[in-house]
Amino acid sequence: MKPRYSFSSRRTKRATKSPKLRKQKEKYPSLVKKIVETSDIILEVLDARFVSDTRNSELEKEIKKLDKKIIYVLNKSDLIKKQKKQNLSNYVFVSCKLRTGIKNLRDKIKITANKIKKQKSVDDKTTIGIIGYPNTGKSSLINLLIGRSSAGTGAEAGFTKGIQKLRLSQDIILLDTPGVIPEKDYSSAEKQAIIKHTIVGGRSYSKVKDPELVIANLIKEYRGVLEKHYKINAKGNSEILLEKLGRKKGFLKKGGKVNEDKTARFILKDWQMGVIRL
């Protein structure tokens, strides 16, 4: 059975009921398959904070089956205190924000491309496919690699909508794709899936349902991080954090009650934008 993939740019139940949007979503698996099949090298862009959670095991199996070369790019390394050794065959830490690690990545690409070129015709170009979860920084990485703003970037998940073909050098072509979440992990209804994907940036802070649940999981899993950032003693309680921060920011409803939804989305925006460091 062939693996299936889902993209974050179509998430809600209402969207999946629309024939037009359903048709748009159905073309994504063929795009991903085409990228993997036509590329000589695959760059899988991962979030350095959530390496395991942002790996796409389904696509990696497909890449291995087709005997393609893969380089793991651990982006957003500026948001972690220490670059720990990873159980990956070929990886590099980068920070698109600070523009660090790009030279190391270029060197890895060149070395891998030269090895492949020896097995190909002299006139053949090396094609590199860029894959990864939504909001891991694929387009920002491409812009740094090619030295100009050719790939569109956006803060919200699902910004890139189709394949973009860009030239890295005379002999190397880059292919950028929309962010993809494995089908086995994707659910528009299952709460734990929603929470996980929102934390790693796969679902936008502006569109996720019940953002308070995500905050409850964040404060539990990353104890003290949110409280330290906002300088609030919440005693590990998300409700206290939302209450105090909401009043501090003036996110109030009529009658003076805190707007928990707005406050939760404010925190998630800071989290997904990389304002909050681990």
C-alpha cells in the first residue's frame, strides 16, 4: 500500500467538504512523490527543538526505497541552548535567522552532488528536493542557499502552495514544496494530533481550535519555560498563566473577564515565531 500524505494548508472539516478544496488537496501526494522520484538529493528540514517530532518517517521510507541521498537540516538551532549529537546519518545544524551553518550545509551538498555526478552523464544537473513539516523554514533556507529572495516565506504554516524550481548553481537545481504532515499523524479532529502539530508549528496559531489545550500541554511538557519568558509565577498551571498574562496584556472581554482564546493564541504566536527560547 502506497503511503499517503496530507498538507497543512487545508485543515478544517469545512475545507475537506468543499469539492474544489478537496480536489486541490488530492494533487499534493503526487507533488511529493514527484519531488522524491526526480530528486538526486533530499534535504529534510527539521526543527532543531523537535527533531523526532518533525521527521516524516513515511517519506524517509520512500526515499530509502528509491535509494536517494538524504541530508537532515536541523533549522532554528538558535532556539536551543546546546546542539546535541543526533542519531542521524547525515545532518547539519543551521539557523536561518542568524545565517549560521549555511556554509557547512553547502559543503555537504557539494560533496554529495559530486559523488552522484560521477555516476551520471557530465551534462546532467543535480536536483535537490526540499521537504519538511510546515513552518520549519524551508523557503528561508532556500533563500539563504541561493543568496536572494526567490522563495516566498511566511510565518504561518502552509505558506508555500506548490513546487518552486530554483537554481542553486549552474549544475544544481532546488525544488521547494509545501509543508507536509504524514497521513498517519494527520487528523482534523483528534486532539493529541492537533496539539502536537501546533507545538511544532505544523498548524497555525491563528487557526487551531481550542488553543488553551495546547498551552496546557506546553506548560506541562516545557515546565518553567513560558513562566520564565513572561515573568509570571503560574505554579505550572496553564489557567493561572492565561489569567495573569491576559490581564497583563489587556486581553479582556466585556465585564473584565480575560479572553483566554486571544491570550492562548498570543502565546502560541510567540512560540511558533521563535520568540520563546527553550
